[in-house]
Amino acid sequence: MLHDGYFYGKYHDKIRCFLCPHNCIIDNNKFGLCSVRINKDGTLKTMNYGEITAIANDPIEKKPLYHFKPMKNIVSVGSFGCNFSCDFCQNYRIAHYKPQSRYISSDELIEICLNSEDNVGIAFTYNEPSIWYEYVYETSKKLKEKYPSFSIVLVTNGYIEREPLIKLLPYIDAMNIDLKSFKQNYYRKICRGDIKAVLRTIEEAYKKSHVEITTLLVNGLNDSMEEIEEIASYLGKLNKNIPLHLSRYFQAYKMDRPPTNIDVMLEGRKIAKKYLNYVYLGNIANVDNSTYCPKCNKLLVQRNGFLSKLYIDSNQCPRCGYNIKILL
Ligand code: SF4
């Protein structure tokens, strides 16, 4: 559905979009880099408002969020379009093409959320929620104002300008933000973005919302111990309770390198744990992804795939009383 876009201005006879740091300058009847925002006779319109390409009631662990409402489900929705162009994109069919979609209004989506079993809210995921901004903002605001006990989750690349981020954050309970690398060159060449904006988003978001970080470790590109250490050390300086998910790369879209070596991932986790209390491995079977108390090592959440069992009922370790960063 065509809908008025937020955050743009006139630029000579064109318009300039200020939603994400690309700041596209857009000719009449042309799209920005995300392929969803178009200049229609000097007005910015968005094409994906309320257009849903995928909807599911997922375990929240699948986002991945391990420290936010464990063992609950969340209605997860995605649209189409992306402002990055990662060579390894696992969702390229919705990120870079225009698949079939179905319009679901904010009110309908909220009804689905209220009527879904064991559900804690709505997660905007699958494609990039930043460039689905108007729908995400309006639905989140409406849900949180009417039903504040429900949560809003974003699974995002973090590539958004500060002003729209600040406007959205009051309605966001939890985010999983990709930190794809710690190198500007990687962001430029592999993702077509800029790391500075992503770091700014992490730094703004973790102060106001629950934040977990995912880094996809790509074989031979960003899986050196030095780079994993840089990422973990940066996050640890912000807050060593930020959970980090190191996820294993497999061939996808334009990238055909072999999958990341499991031993490298295990070693990477050891390094990251020097700086962070909670580090998990994604896309690998048969690894221990349970949560233990950072002080006394008591098992707190046992995980098997997306199934969890809780051994904690408050934010304190039942054995030693250490403050545990898990929102139940
Ligand atoms: S949101 Fe889209 S149109 Fe706007 S600046 Fe980013 S890529 Fe360009």
C-alpha cells in the first residue's frame, strides 16, 4: 500500500530521504536504494506500508533473543526491501525482490497479536524494519498505548538515522541488532553501509531498550580472533551484560565460501567471554547454549534448540544472588 513517508526534504527538483544514513537523493518516479521509498511528484511515498510477506508465531529464542521473555512466543512479521545489500543475505528473496505480499492494517495485526497463544507481542523481523518505518512506528505506538503489557521487538541491521531512531525507541522493548563486523571496509564492501551509524544505534538503543547483538561470522572475512575480540571488547565497555550471538555463516545469495569452521567459532566464544557475561553460538547443532550465572556458574536457563527450561524466577541467581540480566 502506498503511504506517505516520514523524514525527507526537497533537494532542488528532487527529494532527499533522511530515514537512513544513505540519505538518498531521489528523482521523480525513482526509488531510493532500499527499493521501497519513491519520489512521487515531489512527495516521498513508501510502498511497503502494511504489506506482509511473512507472518508466524515464533519462539522468541528464534529472533534470537535469549534474555528477553524466555520460553514465550512472539508474532513475527516481515515485509520487503532492505537498505543493505549483504552478499550473504539469507533473506534475499524478500530483501531484494518484490515477493507477493498481503495488506494487514495495524489494527488487524494488533488483533492477531492479542489472540495468539502464549504470545508476548510483535516482532518486526525477516526484512529490515528501519525501512518499514511508518508501519512499524504507527503499529508499535498503538499497541504500547492500548496494551502496554505487550512487547515490541525489532530485529535490525541498526542502519537508521538518529532522529527516527529516537522517535521510535520509546515504543521498543527489545532489539537484536546485527554488528556484522568491526571493520568499516567490511561494511562498505560486503554490506554497502557504514559502521559508524550502526555503532551509534547500538549506543542509543541499549540505554533505552533490551539489546542483544548478533555477529554472523563469515569464513575468512570477519572470523579472526582479533576482530571477535574487538567486537566483544567494544560491547563489554558499553555493558558486559549485553548478550552476543556469534552465528555461523552458510552459503547464501552471492557468497559461496564454505561454512565457517566450528572450531573457530568455539575459540571465538572463549575470546568473547573475556569481555562479556553471555556469549552464544547460532546455526550450530549440539553446542551448549544454556545460560549460567557469571559468578557461581549455576545453570539458569537450559536451552535445547529453541526449547528452554528456566531455573530462575527473578533477576537474581537463586544460589549466589548475583544480578542476572534476564527479563522474564
Ligand atoms: S530509507 Fe531508503 S530511500 Fe531513504 S535514505 Fe535509506 S535507502 Fe535511501
